[in-house]
Amino acid sequence: MGELAVLRELGARPEEADLTVVQFSTAFCGPCRATRARLQQLQTTRPGLRYLHVDAESHLDAVRALDVRRTPTLFYLDRSGGLVGRSSGAPRPDELTALVDAHTGVSS
């Protein structure tokens, strides 16, 4: 099963947004919470952004299929479902904002 099919099973609907960010996290991961808060904040001001949080511990089959080795791991999907990026570990807030803006047509 391909990456997109696995992410769709988890609830990703990339055709509904300019950029969909799927974040795999674990319960006790501080950087995961900070990344999630930043993405939720960005989503309020970027209508083209959709965010999906996935609890890695509850979706071990997906974790294995997607080769998620640390949290947070983020997958960035364009409207066609193409994977435009993947990051492992917490991205810096300014890098995350720049990536989101590049794909949602927002200029800072």
C-alpha cells in the first residue's frame, strides 16, 4: 500500500486543501505538542491548510508502513495527494511557517 493510501486510511483528504499536514505524535512528546500548537495556529489564518494529528501509538501499522522512526514526523501533501515533503523531528517555527505559506499562497 502506498503512502497516500495509508494516509487516507487515517483520514487525510488532500483534495480539500492546498496543503495537508499529517503529524504523527506520541503522548509524552513535548516537541510534538509545540508543533501541533503551531500548526493549529497557522490553520486559523491560512484557509488553504488542513492539519491531521495521528497518535502513533494507536496506529502502529501505519507507523511501520510509513517508516515513522521518531516523533513528530510530518507528511506534507498537495491538493493532488502528492507528497511535497516529509520531516522527522520538530521543525523550527519559522521553517514550518515558510513551508505552509509556500504551499497555501500566503505571503508573509
